[in-house]
Amino acid sequence: MDIVVAGNGQPPIVWGVSSRGRLSQFALVALGAFLLTLSAKTQVPAWPVPMTMQTYVVLVIGMAYGTRLAVATVLAYLVAGALGLPVFAGTPEKGIGIAYCSGRPADICSASSPPPGSAVGLPRAGGIAASRGASLQ
């Protein structure tokens, strides 16, 4: 991590972002996690498997935020869900927290919950979309 100290008494700049920039990045991560929550709750009627808008929002966040911020946003969303906040599709009806994330809730058939691979796939999708979005500019 590169730390550049400004010579005029300003706080140090980490990763090329000032403290005001870090605050705006935190706000973007919070906004992105909120949008992911809304998109997970938005059902698109499809047969035989119900679909949500979550994949679309992950890709849009990736293209809009860039790789680091997109991955941080998706990881913040996953951590919020693992901590027990009802951010995933089907929560809190189908369970919350680590039990829901693992795909094996104690009293619910594992077929009704998301596969644990989502925890790996969503951040990677955001990062890949970010790299593809950057190449289009």
C-alpha cells in the first residue's frame, strides 16, 4: 500500500484517495449494497426457476464502480447477509445468516436456498464486468 504524505499538513493519501474520497467510496459501497438488496428482492417471473435482478445489478455496479470498488461492494453485501441481515432473496422467510449462505439451513431443504458458490461468483462477476467496462471507455 502506497502512502503519500502531502507536504501542506493535510492527512496522508492512501491508494491515491483522500479522506473525503474514502468517505465517498464508503457511500458508494453502501448504496451498491442497498441496490443489491433491492434487486435480490425483485422477482422476475420465469419458469421453472424464479429469477431476480441481482445479476444485472452486479454487472452494472461492476461497470460503473471499477474492479476494487465493485468487489468491495459485493463483499460488503455478502458480509451483511452472513451477519444475519435479510438482504438475500427469500430472507427472512427461508432463514438468515450463515445457515442461509451455506445452502444448508437446519430445517429447510437445501434446494430452496442459494448455492454457496454465489459467494465466489458474485464478486468475480463484478470484477470481470469492471474490467470489461473499463476496456470499453
